[in-house]
Amino acid sequence: MVFPGSHVAGVALATVTAVAFAAYYLSVRLGTENGSVLDVMLISLLTNVVIIVPLVGIVHGVPLITVQSLLAFVAAGVFGSLLARITLIKSVQVIGASRTSPIAASNVFFASLIAIVLFDEQLTVMHFTGIVLIVAGVAAITWETAHEADPESSLRELLPSLTLPVLGAVLLGFEPIFITLGLSGGTAVLPGVAIKAIAATTGFVLYLRLKTELRSDMLQWSPHMKWYLGAGLTSTVGIVAFFAALETAPVVLVVPLVQTSPLIVVVLSALLLPQHLERVTVRLVAGAVVVVAGAALVSIYG
């Protein structure tokens, strides 16, 4: 298949997005092996703000920001960049990147359910097929995770740790709803991303202050800082590249490529991470493939 020039750029940006998000999960996994979940969260959020806010000034100068867009992007920041990120980072620490990433990809399932309830959207055959694939893939990963954790333990005993990635996926499901409302309010993509990042960072700092967890040494260099910065840089690249891809290529080209990120995580985990951090099995790979296929169908036809 031959794409127009602009589509080629969009496909390239979507590929960058998938690789960047995969690198983000691996950075989090390495950073939280002996490091702090709170530290990696703070550094990654601050990195987002430091990179994205100057980009807004360069590209837009003083951007147009409407009240509707402001409220919607703040909500997207709270649900997606703050609550979902905290949950998924903790999940990566508990069950690993190669198991968290595919389950998190099921967020399109929850986004679709929310859209059906709120906007009276129709459930198509392909949409339903994608949902079935997502549920089947997540079930396979859940069973595999339970078996790897302790072959003698029951699934009920593992549910608390599996709740983390599922909750993260639910929270991410709200994010596109708010982003859509924000963009329809008249504010451009990059200022919207900046608002989202600032809202999430502000909310997290306030949370740390209330919990008396805000420490003076959180910004000091440590052996784990390179992974914290890596998580911040890769998440920023992924977010910006994703929005840029959607501006230059159709969803039917961009989404399937971005949804391959969990597969990249699985492959890189097997190649780069020690087995005590990530054990990649055939069942895990199969489950990830099924989830990715279902997520792509839901995104394209939903």
C-alpha cells in the first residue's frame, strides 16, 4: 500500500508513539525495582511540563483557551495523566510492564462503554468483536499472571494486584472523552496537552503535600534518576507524537500502529530485562496479541 506524503509522516509518528510508550513502561519498571513510585511519578510529570509548555509558546505564542476546553483538559489530566498514571506505575511495580501494558490497552473498551452511555453511540458488529477479543486477551493474561505468581494460589488471591491495571484502564477510558470535549471547545491540541500536564502535576504535588510525602530530596540525583527522567522523556515524546500523528494521518492508520505498543513491551522485556523482573511466556504473548487486535478493532470501528 502506498500512502500520500502526509500519511507517511503520520505513520512514522504513530510508530514513534508506540515505541515511546513501550520505552516508558520499561523505564518505569527499571526505575521502580528499587526506587520510589512517588519519585518516578513526580519526575515524569515535571518532565512533561518542562518540555511541553515551552513548545506551546514556540508554536502558538499565547494560545486561545476557552472555559470548556480548560475544564475538559484539566479533567483529562486528573483522570489520565494523574490517577491512571499512578495506578499503572504501581501496577508495573507489582506485576511487571509486560503484563500491565496489554491490560492498560483495554482502555478503549471502557472508553467505548462510556461513549455509548453518555453519547448514545451505536455498538457495531466489529466493535463488539473487538470487545470480545479484549476481554479474552485480558482473561488470558490474568490467568497467566496468576499461574506465574504462584501455581498453587487461587485467582481470588491475585485479584488485588490485577485490580491495578484494570482500574488504570478504566481511568484512561475517561481521558479521550474529556479530550474530545476539550478540542470541541476550540483549544488546539498542544495547549490542551500542556493544560493536561500542568493539572496532573499540580494535583500530584498537592497530594504529596497533604500526605506529607513531598520530600526535599525527590529532585536530587539518585541511581534511579536516569530511569525517572527516561519515563518523563518517553511519555512526553509519546503524547506529542500521538497527537501529531492524528493531525497528519487517518485514525485507521494511526491507531493500529499505536496499539502495537504492548507487543513492543513484551518483546523488549524478553530481550532487555532480567527474568526476575519480567518473565515472558507464550500465554502472555498470545494474550497481548489478542488484546492489541481487539483494541485496534474497537478504536477503528467503534
